Amino acid sequence: MPLHVAISNRSGVPIYQQIVDQTRAAILKGELTEGELLPSIRGLARDLQISVITTTRAYSDLAQLGYILNVPGKGSYVQPPDADLIREHLLRNVENHLADAVDAASQAGLDAETLHSLLDLALQEGPQDD
């Protein structure tokens, strides 16, 4: 499946980070599979109408994080999934959601005990289907 990246110039997130985040998510969801060739750095820059420097930074970051392998003269390939990377990503996602919940609880004037009760209730109800 080809890499699909949607860039938002209005986002406060740098463009290279948007590419990293969306590519990482596609790999973790299995939309991009092990060994799959990603678009060339120049090709992605052309398709997204951004600087080659930006796509180079994104691919470099993805390689440092262990999601892709950059092979000079050949291209960039999706690395095999790493259980530790996947777990780290999922934990970071949970932490972000919990931080959002704490912010919302604070805005609503809820104390820690009430927030704990709400979390306990949510855990008892189990996962919600979207």
C-alpha cells in the first residue's frame, strides 16, 4: 500500500514531524509492511510540494527511530515491526489521552478522587468500539 501523507500548513506541528507521525502510524497499523519501498525523498517532496530538506529530515528521523532503513542509492524501506517500538508508541498515546483527561477534569473543577472514580468506571466498562 502506498504511503499517504496529508500535510497541514496551519498545524503547529512542523511538516517533517507530520510526515514522521503519519508514516509511523501507517507502519504501526500495518498499512505499510516490512520491506516495502517508500517514495523517494525527492518524489515525496515533489508530491507534497515541500522542500527536499524537509523530507530528508523526516526520513532521517524515521531511520533513527528504527521504523525505516535508508539504503544509499536504493531507497528507504520499512523495517520489521519492533515490539518495543510499538509498545512505546501505545504507551505514549495513553499518556497523551490521560493528560487530556486531566486537563478536561481540571477545567470542569473535578478533584483527583472524582477523576480516579471516573477512570475506575471506564476500566470496568472496558474498551469502547469507535
